[in-house]
Amino acid sequence: MARKFEQFNRRRLRSSYLGVVISISLVLFLLGFLAVLIFNADNLSRGVKENFSITVLIQPEANEMKVRQYQKTLSGLEGVKKTNFISREEAAEILMEELAENFLEYLGDNPLTDAIDIFLLADYVEMDFLEQFKSRIQDEEVVQEIIIDEDLAELVYSNLERISIFMLSMAFLLLVISIFLINSSIQLAIYSRRFIIKTMQLVGATRGFIRRPFLRTGSIHGLLGGIVASLLLFVCLYYINIWVPELELESQLFTLIWIPPALILAGITIAGISTYFAVRTYLNLKTDDLYF
């Protein structure tokens, strides 16, 4: 009978420890996934900003050599990432693809002009710089018109800033929730061993001696949770990279490699601290209070 009871207690203890490891793994997985999202939010933000273009329409009678020289000058200006020359023929082809019809058949002539698209570095896509930049380039004799969608630029800048703040707020909130969830799971696991803790204390074991094996077990749970979370995260990212190749996650491998050690360290730290306080709670309880 005693043997069956002991086996039952062991199974219950293993089940409780497994629950702790699973809880830690899932919580750390969510934290790691959010860290990847935050990191890629910055990359996506820069990508969106650097795809914003300023279009310079060229005078129809402008000399080709002067236009090429003007493009070279633009490429050397502060904040310019690259420039792209689009001939009137290329512009017509692009427009026909977008409209899905040949508008030249109705007009008889190509009304479009040559143009230069200017792409800025992400840090320079802001309203003050765009206004200054426009005033610097609009007085050239080859320029017919400069087109900047200022409303779109303002919308992109303000929305990306809001998204970044939201993501950081969510990361902090999830971190707090994670600590509480892991702490609750560990407290429940140690609750089943509260009588063992009190018995060891009553026979004269020091607090450090009692606490040591629990801290070791808690740290191992945190370690296992961090490893499992890291594996789940990289499996998830592997399939995301297949489904959404535009994110180019494989090119960020060396940048994302810090996430598994961070998750493992977070798991060990949170589990260790939670275990310390959980054991201390039962060490400070009176024997009669253990039954409530």
C-alpha cells in the first residue's frame, strides 16, 4: 500500500514538473516570437520608408547629357539611397500594365515624360527634410515638376511610429504576464511538497540546505523551458520564412541567434527567482497553516 502511494506521489510530482516546463516553454515562446516581431518591425519600417519615392518629371526638350548629369548630382545628395531613371517609353509600359489596356491606341502619342525616382534613406523620410530637399532640387533647368506625396509620407511616418510604441508596450505587458504565469506554475508545483519542506525544517535542516535542491530543480525547469521554447520558435520561423519569403528571415540568422540564449537565461532567472520566493513562503508558514 505504501509503495503504491509513493508511486502515485512520484507520478503526481512528475506531472506537476512537466506542467511547469510546458508553461515556461509556452510563455518564453511567446516572448521570443514577440522579440522577432519587434526586430522585424524595425526592418519593415525601414523598408517601407526606403520604398517611398520622390518623382522628378523631366522637361521634354531637356538634353540627355544634362539629365544624366542631374541624376548623378541627385545620387550624391545627403540622404539619397538611390535614383532610378525611367524613360517615357518605360513609364508608358508600366501604366499600360496597371491599366490593363493600351491607352496609346486612343491618344495616338505618348503624353508621358522622362522621370527620375529618388529613394531616400529611412532616417531622412520625414516632413521637414522632404520640404528642404524639394526646395534644393526644384530650380534645375531640366526639371519640369517634382511630385512628393506629402500626405502619404506623413501617414507612413506617424503610423510606423505608433506601431513601434504599441509593439514595445505589448512586449512589456507580455513580460509581466509571463513572470506571473511562470511564478504561479512553480508555486503550484512546490505546494505539493510543502509538507516535505516543513518536515526538513522541523528536523533541523537550515533554510539554505532546504532551498538548494528546489532552486536546482527550478533552474533545470527554466533551462528545459528555454530550450523547448527556442526549438519551437525556430521551427515556427522556418515555416514563416517559407510562407512569407519577403521577410528574408534567413538573412537575419546571425542577428536572431541571440534569442535562444536570451530565452534560456530568462527561463533560468525567472524560474530560479520564483522558486526562491515560493520556498521561502512555506518556510515562513506555521505548521497549522500548511493545511489551508
